[in-house]
Amino acid sequence: MQRYGVTLFIAIFMLLIMTVTSCGAVVIIQVIEKDDFIAPVQGALVYSNGTPIGKTDEEGLLQVLSPASDSVPLRVEKSGYDTWEGSIGPKTDELLVELQKGELSLSVHLYDADTMDPLAGVNVTLEGEVAPTSVVSDQNGTAVFPVQAKGSYQIRAEAEQYQPVSMEVEAGFADKEVQVMLFRGDRFSLVIKDGESGETLQGARVFVEGIERGTSDSRGILNLPMPRDKVYLIRVVMDGYQEYNGHQIVRSDTAFLTISLVKAPFTVFVSVSNEDAEPVNGALVLVNSTPMGRTGRNGRLVLMNLTAGLYQVDIQHPDYIPTQHMITVATQGEDITTELMYRQENRTIKTVEGPGSPVTGVSISVNSQEEGSTGESGTLAVTLRMNQNYTITAEKDGYRPVVIEQMFSSADGASVITIPMEQEYNWLFLGAAGIGIIVIVLGILLFWRRTHISSHGKGGGL
């Protein structure tokens, strides 16, 4: 069995030799990068007569068969490199292909970091794969350099009144564009904040040496050109805050200055009236749930030392329905007016006679205003304001009129107002009737007496 395996191996080996001999010798193609040092190029595509025949390996190598007779044209391509063209012949056993890195363009766009405007006239220097090259940016703020693919470069931008900028750039296999922001050398930032909360303030107006220079942005920042090592008079104005005035020194090692604004104190008035446009005395005023005092006889209360902002105001009085609303304090001396609605509750008026018999059809008046008549159950529903004195009158023919005076409140717990009714007697009629009865009785007695005397006299004559 072992001799059979050896015989098979020798047969296959001889067959390979005969095949190579008939088709041509093996050619080793090595592809390298043309640079200061030798670097194999992996993945380079090799074409023969326009037909791909393979790719180089990680060592930049590819084995192909040499032509049996005439030379064959070759083309080698790799992204980022210039295309190489050549040929191999029958006697070629090795081929060294040197690829040149492709030339690309690197566009540098330069901007002012504050205004975002393009900067012309900036001197831009490129160093790296080639000798240092300098270009001045054009009117669009652009400087263009030729670079090689896959190259590493360093850019330095310099301009008068601006801080120099350096940055690293890696070129790939396509044209590249980079953006560079330049900060003014005299650039200085003012940061405006709320002195209590620390939050930045947008829209604050800034004056330097009496000249308005701008307003703070959404970040509370205003950037200004301010030469260093000088003292400036800075004024900051914003609605709802006390004006800031102060001298500040801008040092060479300082990039920004924080100015804290204190909210301005406001005095506002709260005026409380009722439905009848009358001032409400003694109404309790609460601001953000904190009692601030009660209104006077004129229905007003003065609130002092409020700062600009949004507040919740509650107004309470036992005779009225409490009210709550939100107010924005932004104006000095503002008058906040509030109308309170009377507190009202339902009550039932019940007219009864004797131990509790209902009296129907009784006319009810409240404070001289007729409210209606009691129904079959002797009741009438009315709505009354609380904590006020009322005069209630109940009238019906045949009954004595009843007048009651009473104050009602939610605390009394009584929902039924009972009015006792008494029938009214006509004493004149009763007197006349009595006299008539007496006359009749006396007449009867007189008639009886006369009749009795007459009968007695006749009998005595016999």
C-alpha cells in the first residue's frame, strides 16, 4: 500500500511538470509602493489583455504563468495609486511593479469663529509627504493643495489679529475638504447670567465704554474684540433686572468674563372688588401659597419686593368664593384687579301651622324682593348669599304676616328655614256676631217673658 502511494505521488508530480512546461514558466509579480521605503501593496488588481487574472496578497505577490511565445500586456490598478502598464514575455520569471500614489486635492476652508464669515488672506502652510508649501486663502476663504493619497499632513493657518491654528489631516483615496475656525486674538466673551439661579440670559444689551456692542445670544454669550490688559467700563441692561455698571480688566490670560444680574424689585397693587363693584375689605392675598396680607377698606393691598416672573395669586374671603390666577410681574406699579363672586347656598323655606302642618300658597319675599309661593309641601327653594343679613316675609290671607331677620352661613348647617304661621281672626266680625247673638237671645227672652205674663194674666181673671 505504501509503494502504491509513492508511485501515485511521482505520477502527479511528473504530470504537473509536463503541464507547466507545455503552458509556460511561473512568473512572480511583486507590487510595491514607490516611496522612500519599500511597502508591499496588497489587493492590487492585475489584468492581462484587459482580463483580470488575480490580486496581490498581503506581501504584494501574485504568481502567474508566462506566455509560451509572444509577450503579453499587463495592467496593475489599485485605488489611490496611478495605474501601471507593462508586459511579460516567455523568459520573464520575476516582475517588479512600482505604483505611484495618486495625486489628490486638499481644500482648506477658513472661517471667522465668531461671525462664520470666510476669511481671505490667511497664510496656510502644508507639511508632510511633500516639502512645506504655503498658500494664501482666496476671497472665498479657500486654500487648495495637491496631496498624495493615503498621506499624512499637518496644516497651519496664520492671519493678522487671529490666533494661529494647527491640525493633522489624513488623505484618503479621494479629494478632501477640511474646515478651519480661526479665533481673533483680541476675542473676548461676556457671559450674562441670572445672579440667583445661575441660568444664562438671552437678550441682555451690553455697552462698552458707553457704546452698545450687541446682545447676549441663546447661550447668554456676547463675543467682542477687546484688546487685553485694559480696563473697560461695562454696562448691561435687561428688562426685569437691575442695571449692571462696573469697571472690568481684561487680562491676557482671561478668555471670558461672567456678569451676574440681580432681579429688580417690583411694587404691584392688588385690588379686590365684588359683583356689585364694591371694594372688598379683609380679603386675604396669598402669593405662591404665602400669605402677604389683607386688603383694606378700599379693597387694595400693596405687594413689595417682587421680582420679575410668574406668580400664583390666591384671594380668599369668607363671604366670597375663593379665586386663583397666575400673574406675570414685569411692570413697576402694576395694578392687579380681581372680582370676587358672592358665596351662595341653597336654602328651603318651609311654612307650617301648629305642630307642623304645611301651609301652602304662602307668598315669600326676601329683602323686599318676591321669591315665590310655597308649594303643596309648604316649601319654597331659594338661593341666598352667605354671611349676610336677610329679612324674610311670609304672607297669606287669613294668616298673620310673619317677618324674620337672620344671617345665614355655611357653618350653621341648617338647610331648612321654618316659618310658623298663625291664622288671623276678624275681631270686628266676631264682635258684631256676638252682639247679634246677644240681641237674638235677649229678644227670645223678652218674647218668652211677654208670652208668659200674658198667659198668667188671663188665668187670674177667671
